[in-house]
Amino acid sequence: MTRPSTKSQLPLAAAGDPSAAPVASRDADRIAQPASSARRRWLAAGAALGGGALAVGCASSTAPGARGPSIGRVVVVGGGFGGATAARYLQMWGGNVDVVLVERNAQFVSCPISNLVVGGFKQVGDITRSYGGLSAMGVKVVRGDVVTIDAVAKKVRLADGTELPYDRLVLSPGIDFMTDGIGGLQPALDSGRVVHAWKAGPQTVELRRQLEAMPNGGTVAMTIPATPYRCPPGPYERACMIAAYLKTAKPRSKLLVLDANPEIQSKKALFERAWAQHYKDQIEYKPNSGLREVAGTTARLEFDDVKADVLNVIPPQRAADIAVKTGLVNVNNRWVGVNWLTMESTAVPGIHVLGDATFPAPAMPKSGHMANQHAKVAAAAIIQLLRNEPVNPTPVVMNTCYSFVTQRDVIHVASVHQFVATKNTFEPVPGSGGVSAAANQIEGRYALSWAENIWTDMLG
Ligand SMILES: Cc1cc2nc3c(=O)[nH]c(=O)nc-3n(C[C@H](O)[C@H](O)[C@H](O)COP(=O)(O)OP(=O)(O)OC[C@H]3O[C@@H](n4cnc5c(N)ncnc54)[C@H](O)[C@@H]3O)c2cc1C
């Protein structure tokens, strides 16, 4: 279904859209905690909206002295889209829940908008945020690497030996890469000569540096793994951003997009149109081109060798190492199965898993927006479980993914997902969602606002 692209015609973006959340969240901090039965109703109603309205309904004061005795301690591992949102909403809605967030990186660096850094249209500082907002609202933010989780003793252990006990654990560790099936890939990544830039940060900056260092006339090759991978439209957006840079700065250069899939995996017609309109001299797209081996900056495919000056390999992905180590991975040897009403692992009780690490419900994308929505379902459910109250039986979540096709023109894909009790999973709501009619600059502004708002929604 085609979706119109003007703001007044984007009602889906309002239901659980981070665009509305920061204002609601600030208000939430000022509203007195409702009585228990009313609070229950508001929690259920709010969770049914996917979280956007829940911030107002489930407010509690976080002011010192206003909290009752603690009803439990929740440790959240991973301060990305899922984990940071969960920590913030547990703190905001829980009132008297102790929330600890453990994250290995000093700062949050966003994957969304990172392709603009690769293209030279943003700096890495533009997509970097601190965890100070979470600390200021009372979340205990711990910098550290979680190396083991003892689900029986209910404690996590950090690399420095610190042990953190929990009543409930939230794990949103994102993805790690499966490099074993591709000869030479791990050494190439270890050497730094080949980057993935599929976790934003130093690799994003390095890919940009390599593009700038490449002579005019040089070849860039980007490989895309077979689905499922993090952010289905992300590689095609990256192709646009690299091509936009080459078109102006290195017009004799080419980008080869080597896709293991038989066709473009998201917003296909819109990307094809953008490539034909803007980048026909820059982008050469090769479907069914799975990467077999990496030798220097040469990509070896089944029947072909592609020699590149800059090789950007997006490797196949699975749930992050800590999920594997903890015995949570129970679907296709790659992903974590969850109970969608609580986001609790189907393998290990007491551990709620969010975001890209999960085996998705039908048509549910691995996106930052979806991880943010998972977090709100989990935060509401955990508070209710700690209070021995029933969890919301009918959650609804939604997703919008914007992609830049030029520095300013953007396309979106949106969807709404409703929990269906008879099937015990989320399913897309018929008739909801869709894609832009055409790339346009208005959505360029929405995309940047979406990013600012979701960063505020998760980090304060
Ligand atoms: C180029 C690109 C563009 C994208 N664009 C969009 C977009 O426009 N819109 C969108 O919605 N999504 C987009 N995405 C997808 C989005 O980034 C992911 O879906 C999202 O980050 C998933 O959130 P998460 O919480 O599961 O994982 P992450 O956000 O990756 O967070 C995981 C965190 O856990 C930490 N961690 C992991 N293990 C440990 C451990 N053992 N101890 C301590 N900390 C640990 C990591 O350091 C990390 O901070 C894009 C992705 C890419 C790569």
C-alpha cells in the first residue's frame, strides 16, 4: 500500500511516535502518581498505544523522598535503542523500582543517521549523545562489559569483577557478526583495512576516512548479507549516501553494491527510482552476489572477484555474544525467542530481551524504533510483574524507518503491529503502514526530527 507523505497524513507516526514523546515525558515527571487501580488502567491503556501515551498516564514522581520502599531492582544490559529506553521508562513509570543500566561504551552513538556521516553530510558528534540525562533522573549508569549472567543466582558479572544482583534483567545487547562462513573476513576486520560500520562509532568515521582517501576513479564495493539483518533499508540508504559523495567529489568513481539477496529488501521501487534519477553513473547493483571470501580489499563471490579500493562488508548477523553465552539463543541458532506480552525470554525466565537480538514477529523489522517500542512493552510488563499485577494483554507497537536518498530527500516505511492472542504473537494491522509516494524534502525534515526525538525519548 502506498502511503501519502505529508505530515497531516502520517497518523501512524503519532500513536507511539517518539516525535510526541519528549514533551509527554517531561510532563510525566511533574504529575503525581495515580492510585493503584487507576494506575493499572493507565498502564494498560498506555501500553496499548505502544508507549507514546503511556508516559503521561503512568507518571510517577522521581523526586527524592517521594518514592516508597523499593519494589525491586532491574538491571538493564545495553544502552542502545532498546536498553536506554527501557531504563528511562522503568525509572519514569516504576517510581519505586531501582534501575541500573550497564553499557560498555562511554557514550551513545546512533546507527540511524550514521549513513549521513559516511556520506559526509553530518559529523559523528551530531549522532553522539551522553548518558547524563539518565543519571540525572535517577538511573544508576554503570560503564562496564557484562561477561556472565547467572540466571539462577540472579546476578550479572562485569569484566572488572563487579557483581550486580537483580530481580528482573533486561537485555538489549544488539547484534554480533557471523564471520566464520566467509574466508578471510575476520582477519580483514581485525586489521581495520575492511570495516563494517554496522555498529556506529569509530568504524563509521573510518569508512568515511577511507572514502575521502580514495582517489577519483577508485572503486568502492559494499556487500549486503542475506536477510535477516539489522535495518533492512540501511544498506540501500548507505549506497545512496556513498554515491552522493562520489557524484560530487569523485565523479570518475563507482560503487558496486553486492547483495546476497535476489533483490532490494526494503522500499525497492523507491530506491530504484532514486538510483536511476540521481546515481546511474555511480551505482552498479548486483543481486544474488553473496560474499564468499575477502582477500585484501577484493571481494570474492561465487563466480566473480571484485577488486575494490574501499571494501565495506556488512557481515551476516545474530544476537550479540552475551545472549549466546547465556543460553538465550533458541531460534535458528541465531536469535532469542520471547514472550511478546512481556518480552521475557522463552529459554531463561526472568530475562527480558529487546531489539535486534530477538527473533522477530511476522513482518517486524530489526530497527531502533522497534527496539524502543519493545522497551516500552517490557517496562510496563516488568513493573506490573513486580507488583503482582496482570500485564496488558493487547499491546500495539509501531515502526517508522526513514531513509535518505539524497542529502535532503527522504523516503519512509511504516507499520503497526497488534498482539494477537490466538497466535501468541504480534501481527501487522491490515491496512496500516506503507511507504512514501515519492522521495521528498518534507520527510527529510521529519527524519531529522524523528532522530532527535527518539534520542531524547531514550536518553532524556
Ligand atoms: C547504518 C544503519 C542505519 C540505521 N538506520 C535506522 C533508522 O533510520 N531507523 C531505525 O529505527 N533503525 C535504524 N537502524 C537500526 C538500529 O540501529 C538498530 O535496530 C538498533 O540499534 C537496535 O537496538 P538494540 O537496543 O537492539 O541494539 P543497540 O542499539 O545496538 O544497543 C546495544 C547496546 O548494548 C551494548 N552491549 C552489548 N553487549 C554488551 C555487554 N556484554 N555489556 C555491556 N554492554 C553491551 C552495546 O555497546 C550497545 O550500546 C540502523 C542501523 C544501521 C547499522
